[in-house]
Amino acid sequence: MKKVLITLPNHDIATYYISSWSKEIIKEAEKRNISTLKLEGNKANRKNLISFLEKQDPGFIILNGHGDENSIYGYKEEVLIKVGDEEMLRNKLSTL
């Protein structure tokens, strides 16, 4: 089964809105029988992201949150992905 992983940090006004808008993505994925793995609220952290990538092997990842030129942040600005993490994202963009 095809899988998509989405982070929904939802800890401030900006991440609240992006998490809410992402519910439409989740609905559409479910209509297409795509398994949706969600890291919501405080579960949108680096440890859980790495665990999901290793154990669930999603074919597509949507990382919601803040960031800068070197990182993407999850819940309460914890770094999810940073420069140098390219290997763990290899082959994570495929046709759904």
C-alpha cells in the first residue's frame, strides 16, 4: 500500500492553520486509498520522524512547520530535518 507521512505540529497560529489546511490533503489521500501517517502536535518531532521513516517507509513526505535555509522545524521549533540529513530522505518522493 502507498503511504504518505505528514507532520502537523499545531503549536502556534501559523502551524495551526497549516495543520488545518492539511486535513484536505489527508482526506484526498484516504479517498485514493493511500495510507496517511500523521505526526500531530507534540508527536511532530525528530525522534518520531526518524522512526516513521525507518519503520513505515513512506513513499512521500509532507513536512509542515517553520524553518530556515538549513532546517525544517516541527513542534515547538524542534529541528525535524537539517542540512546533512539528505540520506534519510532518499527515495521519499514517488508517484502516489
